[in-house]
Amino acid sequence: MDGSAGRPGLSPGPDDPVGARFAAAVRSMTAATARVPAGFVRAGSSLTVERCLDLFDAQLTSRHLDLAARRLRASGHGFYTIGSAGHEGNAAVAAALRPTDPALLHYRSGAFFLERARQVGGHDPVRDVLLGVVAAARDPISGGRHKVFGRHDLAVVPQTSTVASHLPRAVGLAFAIDRARRLGVESGWPADAVTVCSFGDASANHSTAVGAINTAANLAYRGLPLSLLLVCEDNGLGISVPTAPGWIAAAHSGRAGLAYFAADGCDLAAAHDTAVRAVDWTRAHRKPAFLHLTTVRLMGHAGSDVESAYRSRAAIAADLARDPLVGTARLLVEAGALTPDEVLDRYRGTGERVAAVERSVAESVPLRTRAEVVAPLAGPAPSVVAGHVRHVRGSGRGTQESTEPLTVAQAVNQALADVLAVEPGAIVFGEDVGRKGGVYGVTRGLADRFGSARVFDTLLDEQAILGLAAGAGLAGLLPIPEIQYLAFLHNAEDQIRGEAATLGFFSAGQYRNPMVVRIAGYGYQEGFGGHFHNDDAVAVLRDVPGIVVASPARPDDAAAMLHTCVAAARTSGAVCVILEPIARYHTRDLHEPGDGRWLAPYGHEHVPVGRARTHGDGADLTVVTFGNGLYLSLRAAARLAARGIRARVLDLRWLVPLPIGDLVREAAATGRVLVADETRRSGGVSEGVLAALVDAGFDGKMARVASADSFVPLGDAARLVLLSEREIEAAAIELVRR
């Protein structure tokens, strides 16, 4: 050993102080005299020696992967050093599950991933992990975009979460696997699959985790099936902030709707036996279980973390004394399966194998071009979407389409009915959408027609709603969730930005979570108000890469664009958001009471993603708008015509992607562009429209009017901050006269 000290992958030396402590502990071991049942590691345990050796190999390999990641970072080849040291007991959780059980893993899940790969066979998980560490383009899960634990053929869904934002998706997936079975839809997962989701003790305090765990418990309390295993790996720290001792157990044991299991994650036999009981319980009862594994964190939070700056020597030493590798080595030595020397030989041999792969990946080719990086974000193919719409609309399976003029609310209702009739996996859900039929009656009658398995109410928790959608898409369903008001989206926007939108990106398109999120939004509600019910903040959606944001204003567009979004979700896994203008839900008239000019027949024409709609052919001015702005602009255009100013009005219809081609064409037709933007002046849509015109080289006159940088107050004061048709008219006159 002396001649190899400090060499990567060989005997523990100065570059591996935790390994040195491990080696010293192993050398002090002696075979126990206590009788151990033949073939098992401990009396009373179901963990066999053969199984324990496999799990020990996963633990050793995980530890050496942590060391390799730090060496690669030090040499300038690696980019990720958050390791699994101290958490290697999670190999026991993998052993308790089937390799077909979907796994959404904590970032300290190295041993779990290695054991899952061993169960399936035919993989090189060491290379997989290290290719992620060096951001190699040939990383099999993310393609060099992030270091994540994931592989499609191992049923490991990649997660980039550090604060448990993946828990709502896990709840949704577990719920949707059973719901898909009930609906006769192929989910891609076994009907009795257990969804496992792991996270840390600090993350358990995040509102996302609290909401997700509450949702799981509530579903079980109501008797709905949910085969979900929540694994909290409790090392007592959130980077430098301690978790109160006993808090996790106090917060989650004895809770209605949630079975609680606890074990020492540093004791492999105890962790294995308890994990087996927890998995068997949730698979048999189809109810959620909470598995609390107490662990330790070794070598700090990450490679750059200096633990001694915030932890005492005694605390660090206490964790070292509980090293799970030492615990497993002791099990094997005391069972007579390995001698201390054989344990150390196994440690060294594992290190050598990992170091060999480390050397082979160090110079791996990264992503080289912008096109390579953004490839998974490519939008839905227009021809494919159009073909799907034509197929569905021509199938004859939809409801009888009315030829009577409809309001926006009626058009959306009929379109949802058509989708539910044609798509057996379509589900519509949200707060109040079922029995009540929505706050504005948009989903009225759908639950009666299609049943509560497909149209149902949820908890009052937007994170849970969007998490359910993200999970349902992974289970082969077509989720159409409703967010009751745009302002409520901001409570849960990371479920779109950080979870739904990133899944395809960080899995190189191997995983998708199609969804069509309906949001009632914007301002101008008469006799109703306040900033939560009149919200025009859409910037949070416009800067999320890869999603589609629709903003229909008229009834015919509302129906047609919903069908387009459904087709985009179904054919390409697109994450689509539809912003529906609340104030126009029941509008019938445009210019005069009784004129019925805001009504329209059901939308039969296909509306491609990113295509605008022009109203009128005026040659003096192009008014660019969307949503309620279309209503205001058309009214303003009528008054402008009385003044001899002929305006055409371009309804963008799509906010992401913006219809650049149509915008530039209609701008060039008049040489003057007025953007009428009901969103805020700062961060609103008009900024993007004007920038697009400048980028396209438009050299005509441009101006904009927008709502004020203000929250919307209650009552008549709202008119003081929201865009008005008088402002549009005045700005148009000024622009024409320049």
C-alpha cells in the first residue's frame, strides 16, 4: 500500500481523507463470534450476503465516483462535485424496488443509480455518470446539458431539482399511472408500479415539498390509489444550516394518509429491510409511504464547500464514524463473507476501475454549437400538428359542432368536449372545474358528460395542479389543467419553468411531459377586481425556453387554437399554455349593444402555432395587439375610420413564439406600427414586438401604448392603469400625423 498512497483510485491517501478513515476502521475489524444464519448478513435480516456484496459494490463505486468528480474538477475537466458520500445507503432502496418502477432521484443518489443499472444489466453506469460530470455531448441522458441521474431504459427520470420541485411531478406520475389504467390508456409503466421520489431533509421544508406531500396524503385519505414512495435522506444539513433534530419524524410520522417508515441509512441491513417493507406496503395498498433514512454527509456539500467553516470538528468526526461504507464492511466481515484485507482490496479495485473510466472521459467532446444545445427545444413541427388536427377533426368522433354563434366561454367548452370525446387519455382538472363547471362556467357540463375520472376538481394548490399535469404527461395521458387566475400561476410557476419545460431539454428529448395549461387571465373584469383577479403579468411565461403560449381573443380562435395546442402536445410533447381573457368569456357585442359582433361560429379552420390574424386592410396604420387589446383596438379602429384614418389590426394570437413573419409583413404594408399592449409597459409583450421589428430591419414609424407599471386596483380605479381604447385612438392619431 505504501508505494501507491495518493494515486487516483488506489489506496486512500492525502487526496482521500475519508477513504483513509475508512481503511483505518476496516483494519481494526475482526470477525464476530456471534452466530449469523447461513447466507445472511445478520440474524433477523432478510439481506443475503450475495445481495449485500452487490450493494456494497454500488456503495464503493458511488464513493469513488465522488472522488473522481473532484479530481476532474481540480484538473479542469469536470464541472460538478455534489456527491453522494454518506448517502450510499440508498442502494438499499433500489434493491427493494423493481427496475421498472419510475424513479425521480435526489442528487445524492449515486448508489441507487448504480444498483438500478446492475439490476437491468448491459450498462456502464460509471461511464454514464462521469460523462455527465464532464458535460460530454455523448452523455446518454442529457447530452452534455447537465449532470443528472437518469436513463430512459432504467426508468430513471432525470431531475435537476435542488429544492424538491420534482415532488409534485412524482405525485402526479403515481396518480396518473393508476388513472391511465382506469381509462384503458397505455401509460408505459406497469399497472402496479411504485413511483419513488427521493429528496433531502432541508428540501422537505420547502413549500413545494410540503404541498406535494400534503397532496399525496390527501389523495390517500380520500381513498384514491397512489403508489408512491417518498424517500427523505436526512443528513441533518441544508448546505450549512442544520435541520432541527427530530423534525422530519415529528412532521411526517403518524400523519393521516401517509404510512411512515424509518431506518438508519448508514446500516445497510436495516435500510434494506425497512425499504422492502415500505415498498411492499405501498405496492400492496396502493397508498403513499414516507421512508425516512437517517444518513450523514461526508466531504461537505460539494467540492468547494469548506465544512470546517460552519461545523465543529466533533460533528464532522461523528459523521465519519457513521460512514455507511464502514457499516456495510462490518456487516460483511462479521458475517464471514469478507476479511478486512478483502474489503480493502475491493475498495482499491473499485477505485482503479473508476479511475480508468475517469481517464477515458476526461477529454470528452462537449456540445460545440448553439444549435446542438437548443436542439431539444425545437418547437412542434407545423405539418405534423396540422395533420393531427385534420385527422382528429375529420374522425367523426367529436361532438356535434354547433353552427350557432358562440361566446369565448362556449367555444372553449365545446372544444374541450371535442378533445375529451376524441382523446381517451385527455383529462381536465383544476379548482372548481368539475361539479361547479368553473368559476366562469367554461367547463360546465363536462364532468356530467365524461365522468369524474376525466373531469375533476383538485386541491387549492397550483403546484399540485401543475405537478399532476407533469406526471400525467409522463404516464401517457393528455393533461389539460386549469389555473383559475393568472395571478395564481405565480405561486407555482417553477412547475412550468423548472420542471415541465426542462424535462425534454435535460433528457435530450427522451422524456416529454405534454400538457395544455389553460389560464384565465388579463384585466378588465367589470364589477370584480383586485390584482389577483385582474393580472396582466405574462413575462414569466415569455422567457421560458421551448414552451408555446397562446392568447386567443375571439371565440373561433379560442376553439381552433385549443385544438392546435392539443395536437402540439400530443405529437411532440409540447408544453402549451393558453391565456384566456376573462373579460371576453361572455362578451357578445363589439360596437353597439345587440350587434353580436364578438360572437363567432365554432372555429373550424386550423390555426398554426405562431401565425397571427389580420382584421381589416387599412393602409394608414397597423395596430399590433392581442387578448383584450383586440377588442379595444377594433373599437378604436372604428372611430379612427370616422376621422379618415384607415387602420388594420393584427392580432398576434401567439405570444410564444411571436408571429414574426406576419408581424413584419403587416408592418411593411402601412409603414406605421402602433403596439397596443394590455400588459405592463415594463416586461410586457410590446418590448418583444418592437425588438422583433428592429431585428427584422423595419424602418417605419413605431410607437406603443401599454398598461401602467402598476398592480390593478379594485373598482373603477382599475381604468386608470389599464390600457384604454381612447389611449389607442390618441396614439394612432399622433403616429399618423408624425
